Amino acid sequence: MAFPGTDHFQSGNKGIGLVSDANSDVIARAAEVLKGHRASIDRLDAILVYTLGERFKHTQAVGKLKAEHDLPPSDPTREAAQIARLEDLAIQADLDPDFAKKFLNFIIQEVIRHHRQHQS
């Protein structure tokens, strides 16, 4: 005798199929959600790359200008202000400020390297 609501626990393909079908539906829904997240991540990665490209166009122009006028390739006061500003933005964006600081420091070092190349 089967108890009400327990037919999916009975042996045989019918019961196993019900559990499998439900599990497949959950997995399919999760796969769709995952696909949506990954598409968003891909778009954001493209935005980051194009934004960095634009940023480096401007910093290249700054480097040429500095070289033409014998200005130093780095500006520690500006760099410190930029890092502080980015840390504040990171907090507002719910991003780890230490990560944001490391990221900007990496970019700044790359910009300084480019500026030094213009001066040689």
C-alpha cells in the first residue's frame, strides 16, 4: 500500500522519472540563469577593455605632452589623489577598495612606463 504523496518514492521507472524530470528542470533553469550572467560578464569585459583603450589614448597624449615640456613622467600628488578617489568610488560601488587600489596602481605603473618611453 502506498501512502498519499509518496508515489515518486516507489521503485520503478515512473517514480525515478519524476525525480529526474524535476531535477532536469532545475538544472535547465540554472543553466539559463548562468548563461545570462555570463553574457553580462562578457559585455562588461568588453566595456572594460574599450574603456581602458580610451584611457590609454589620453594618457599617451599626456605622456607626449610631458615629454615635449620636460615634465616628469609621474606625478605622485595626482596619483595619490586618484587612488583615494578610486577607493571612495569602490566603496560606493560595493567593490573591495584594496582591489580597486591595486588595480589603479597597476594602471598607473603602466602609464608611467609609457611616459618614460616618450622621454627617451
